[in-house]
Amino acid sequence: MNTTPAPLRVTLAITGASGAPYALRLLQCLLAAQAEVYVVVSQAARVVIGTETDLKLPKGTAAMADALRAAVGESGGRLVVCGLEQWTAPVASGSGAPAAMVVCPCSTGTLSAIATGASNNLIERAADVALKEGRKLILVPREAPLSAIHLENMLKLARLGVTIMPAAPGFYHRPQSVAELVDFVVARILDQLGVAQTLMPRWGEAAAGESD
């Protein structure tokens, strides 16, 4: 009998909110953890990624997968890029979708569409599948200030079991770089997914061995 545990399977949707470094670092960590990652990138996200990083994503899912893997410098795991209108992708069906999905960063437009069940593209459909199947869904919004509409949509989704995790890094670990701020948020996402991480110590761990 095969007792080898099945690899972690995650859908990672990248939308047009600011915060592309969070998405790329999360992808790197998931692949390093030998996860099978299905990536869906919105059109706006391609623009933001090109603005916030040196990465210019090409068209075509295979070329985009190669570019993403090269950008994060990770050869582990399995990376599959799905087109925004690729309705035959596994993530579009409850019988094939991974057990967890992360939208990082999550634009407020995408958040609104998920809250209303719009399903007008593969990102929205994949999130709808996660909701209807009762699977882990994590949204990482990056917007300020938040309007009442944004807050109402977040509350609606939170009541449905969605994890709302704003990209709001802490400072108690005394970050010395932007990369450490990014890692703070990514570490919290990995914790939610049950993926072991060493990006940053949890609260109290750094001082666990210290005494007066």
C-alpha cells in the first residue's frame, strides 16, 4: 500500500492590487515546499507585476510558467499556469480543484466579484468553487482606505468561512528590509495553509530561550 502523502495542491490567483512581491514570494515558498501550484493571473496583475518588479510576463500559459519559475528561482514543486478563460482547467470544477486557494494580492474588484458569485473569469470561478465545496479560501486585500462597500464584502465572505488576511505586515520582529516585510505576510499565509515555514519566528519564539 502506498503511504506517500499526496502533495499539497494550491490555487494561487494574482490580481491587480498593489503587492506583486507578496505573490511572487508566496509562489517561491510553495514550490520550495514541493506543492503543486495552479496560477491564474489577471490582465491587471500583469501590468502591476511589470510596474512593481522587473518581471515582464509573456503571453501564453507555458511561457508565463517558465517566466514565473525563472523569476522566483525555484525548481521544486509543480507549476501550472491557467488562462483567465480556461474553463477546462482543474480549478474550475469541484471535482478537480485543489483543497486550498489564495488570492494574493486581492483587488477590491475581485473581492466584490467573489462576494457576489460573479464567476466571470477563472479566478472568480475558482473562488466560487472553493466556497461551494467548503474549501480553504484566503484573500489578501491591499487597499487603503477601505470603503463601506469593501468592508461589507469582507464581512459577508468572512461569515462564509473565507479567511480575510490584509497585507499588513507587523513590526515586532524589527524588519531591516522590504523583503522582511514581505516575508511577514507570506509567512502568515503559509501558516494558514499548514505549510512549514522559517521566514520569521512566531510571536514569543525568538525570546523562548531567553531568561533573566
